[in-house]
Amino acid sequence: MFVGVHERQLDPKGRVALPAAFRPRLEPRCYLQMGADKCVDILTAEAFEEVAKDVIEKVRRGEMDRTQQRALAASAVEVVVDAQGRINIDEKLRAYAGLTLDSRVVISGSFDRCEIWDPTRHQRMSDAGAARMAGGAS
């Protein structure tokens, strides 16, 4: 399980250090893909394979459009966790999530995956989710 929120710095080369608590499940390689609400998902290799199988089945059943399948597959990148616990975020994924080089990012646990966020967008999503849990409108 991935839980908690961690602030990090994206370096000038597009690398970010993973939280120490997340590394054992993500090393030596993991996958990045477009996430919901304009974040970047980080998935273990096993979780990525399950997501891929699920997407293929949803397309076969007509529950998901093939263009969504293509976009998700095209966005996915296998990354290696380096000796310092860093991963490189592909330029396309940084653009999708609104992440800029040499800026702050938030790495948030989302149980079965981690998510990399622009801090402002993460705060908005977090506030909306907390409001819904408290019974308010989002």
C-alpha cells in the first residue's frame, strides 16, 4: 500500500527522488503513465500489468474507448530507480501533469499506486476529496 503525501523537488533533468517508504515496492523498475485528474501515476510492474489487462478487457466489453487505450499505452514509460532512489519523468508526462523542471512536486500515495502532482492541483484535489468525505459539495 502506498499512503501519505511527500513534497519533493523535480531536478533540472526531470528526475525526482521517490519517498524512502515507497522505494522497496518500486525498485528496480516501475512504470509511469497518465493518471486521472492530470497527475502522473507510478505503478509497480505487477500493478501496471494488471491495469493493462483491465484496460484491454474494458475495450473488449465496450466499456472503454480504444482511443483511451491508445493514449494510456502511448503515455506509459518503464523507468529504472537509480542508486539515489530517483526516477526520470518523461517530458510528455511532465507536460500532461503541468510539471516544470526544477520545481516542487507532490508525491502522494493512492493505495495501489503513487501519484506525482503539481502542488497547486494536488491541494485542490485534496480539498475537494476532503469536502466530499465530510458530506459537503466538491
